[in-house]
Amino acid sequence: MLGHYISNLKMGPLKLNSGQFDMVLARLDAKGSFQWAVSTKGSGLVVPYRIQIDSQKNLYLTGEIEGEKIFGTFSFKAPSHGDFFVAQLTPKGVYSWVKHNTGGTSHVHPQV
């Protein structure tokens, strides 16, 4: 499940608090039971657009970022509206890497 939220969100045993628009990614099993969830932190916004899963069950995300955001152990300052990010997460929901553009002004929706 992929989305974004404002304020507080409870997913399974996890309670998330948002500064502004933060992204949340959660994994549910085949029966719909909560497995894990990760979110972004910081000021500004993160709007997720696309998610893909490869044959090793790694997840790839794309979306828009503005402001100062933290993705796991990766942090970025994206001053421009319309900057975008691409991220890879392991099957357990750990960020492997996150990349973003800088200085963009148009809405680009990269696909993975």
C-alpha cells in the first residue's frame, strides 16, 4: 500500500507522525495482515506516484519531493517544486538507495 498523509497515522502496531505531507509504504500479506510500514519525515512534501516490484521482491518508488525530507537514513533538500525522487527498498522495507533531481520546475512523473 502506497500513499501520503498529514498529521498522525496508525498502521498495525506502528504509529506515524507527520510534519507535513509525508509518504507511507506498507506491506500486507495475502490475508491482509500488517507486515511492516515505512514513512518519510521532515518539512515539505513527498507525493508518491508509482511503485514496482522486481523478481527479487525489491520495491522501486517514484514521486515528487519538495523541502527537506528523510527517507530512512537518506536525507535531501529539494528546494524546487516539481523535484522528483527514485528509491529502492528491500523486501523487508529498508531503503537501499534514494536519488533525486534538483532544480526542476516541471511535474515529471518518472516510471520504474
